[in-house]
Amino acid sequence: MKIWGHFLTIVVLTAFAVASLSATEEKKPTVTVVTNSSVDLQTKALKESVQQSEWVQTLEENLGQKILGISAWQYIAAFLALLIGLVLKRIILNYIQKKITAYVEKTDAEWDDQLFEAIIKPVNAFVMIGAIHIASFLLVFNLNNFPTELIGKSYSVFLGLSIIWLVYRLVDVAAHYIDELVAKADEGLRGQFTPLIRRALRILVVIVGSLTILATIGINITGLFACMGIVGLAISMGSQDSVANLVGTVNILIDRPYKVGDWITVGSNIDGDVEEIGFRSTKIRMFDKTLMSVPNAKLAGETIKNWSRMPKRRIKMTLGLSYDTSATQMKEALIEIEKILEEDEGVDQDYKLVQFTDYGASSLDIFLYYFSKSTVWKEYLDTRERVNLKIMEKIEDMGLEFAFPTQTLHLKGDGMETLKKLS
């Protein structure tokens, strides 16, 4: 059904074009396209070669009956061209699939698994574009009033678009491959450069491909370049912020103050996990689950606190024992608290302090300073809670008390006698 659909579409469009040209024949005896592009010259040369060939003349003698101004053999030839295109497409796709499958089975990488999916649709389009344009050419090449050069230009445009589409899809494969190479050198860089590489390559492919297509069909791109230069100058004058953000992006990628997945704090308003580093901005998922987009120019000029870069997490506090505590009990309490820290599995043993530091206003102060092994928020809190409960249990077992704010009032003279009477 597909081949009949393609064939009927070509026939209808050709008949419509021929009818339109015939209707305007009285006003304009011929339609000419003034151009010297390589595509037009090749199309004209191909048209003359086909018209002068012996097999075309033989077919005209035997199957030259005209239908809508087109010989019967031309309809048959156009149909066969489409049929061959469909068969050729299936053969090529099967060959490509076998080759890629054989290669993929030899490797453990993920990027090559995406290769067939990236190639399959553009190759489909590439083969059918060729078949459809060959069929169209066979239908109209001997019509005097039909600008055959349009078929050559159309073929160049659609062929170029299919190639751009193919390369555009391969950009994802290339970006994934580059990401794997970078990750082998430093796992922390996985996923950091992929979005930027993908976008930059896509933009490059579209721009270069479009300019190539325009040059191929005979459009003077020199003037287009000059116009683009003027437009680019105007845009650059009005987009200083965009340039600053791009420079900020480069600085972030070079200095690497954070990466995707890091928990960062910037100023007093930005606190969350980095989700994406783009050309213009960095997307940060706040802890209230809102998504904040921060311009990279701002981030590049701010002081950034990266919590994810902590090798361990600090815990600092002061415990106050009541003034009823004796020196001997204080020494024993210090030893027991330090023992609790040494035995807890969540406490880092590289550095810790348990010191009797101050005579407070209402307490004897013990200074605790240690680190949890984990920097994960929940695991850090679990360690802190566990140590606090163990200290509380030990202080209770020793018969000591935690101090609370108290004041001692000394009364003399008449005030003392009055208090005694009241009591």
C-alpha cells in the first residue's frame, strides 16, 4: 500500500503541475529558470542524456501512448523506481542492522547500542527521497514546459535535510561516547559536559548543513553571511547578559566549584541540589522541591558553599553539668564521653575533642568537637542523636545532672529577717 500511495501522490502532483503550466502557456510560452548552479547544470545534462538515449526512443515507439501528456512507459518506469527503492531500503537496513549488531555484541559500552536507532530513520528517508525524485524525473523529463531543474533542487534540499537529520541524531551518540571517555578518567565528570556538548554540536550541524544546502542550490551565501554579521553585531550589542552567562559557564566548567548532583548554598536564598548546568543558567532543585534557574554569570561571581565536597561532617556542642559535680566526677565524665565517641561506628576517629573548658554562669561546661563519617543529612543526624542518647544515659548512671540556668540570691540585714518571718 505504501508504494501505491507514493506513486499516486507523484502522479497527482505531476498532473497538477502540467495542467498549471498548460493553462499559462498562452501568456508565457515557456518557463525558464535562469541559474548557473551545479545542481541545475547536472539536471540539464541528465535530461539531455536520457532524452537522447536509444532505450528511451525504443520505449516511446512501443509504449508511447499519452496519458495526461505523459507516456505509458514513464508511469511504469516511475512505479518500478519506487518499488526498487523500497526493496533497496529493506536490503540496506538489514545489512546495517547485521553490521551494527555484530559490532555491539563485542563491546560492553552503551553508546553503540544507540547507533542503530539513530541511523534507521534517516536511512529510510534517504533511500525513499532518492526513489521518489527518480520517479518524478522519469515522469516529467520530456515535458517541454516543465522546469525539470526544480526536481534537481528539490532532491538536493531533501537529501541535505536527511543528512542533517542523520548527523543531528548521531550527535547524541557522540555525546554519550565522549561522556563515557571522560568518566573513565574521572567518574565525577559523568554527565557534566554532555548537555553542553550536545547543544553545541546540534547548533553547529544545523548552521553548517543549512548553509551547505543553500550554496548547493545556487543561493549566494556571501551576502547572507554579511547580513548575518550585521544581525549578529546587533544581537551581541543587546545581549551582554547572554555573553556574560556564557563566560560564566566556561568559568564554572573550568573551576568546577560544583557538578550535577552536588548540594550547594549560594547566599541566603539558594540552597539545594544541582540538576543541570546549561549554557545560560544552572538549574537547582531547592529543598522545598521548587526548581530555581540561576544565571551562570551570577554564580560565577558568588561565593559558593559546596556541602557535597565535605569528606566528613562536623558536630560541635557544649554540655553543662551542675556545680554539684566534683573534680573526680568531672574527670570520670570526660573519660566516659570520650569512650562513647571512640566506640560509636558513625564517628570519625581522626580528630575529636572532649574538654572541660569553662566555669559558666550556671554550669561546668564540657566542649565536644567531633565529625560524623557520613555527610548524608539523615545519617549525620542519626549519629548525632545516637551519641547524645549515650551521653545522657551515662550521665544519669553516674548520678550527675545537666545544669540549667539558675541564680543564687544573698540577702543581708533586715531583708534576711523579713524572709525568715515569711518562711
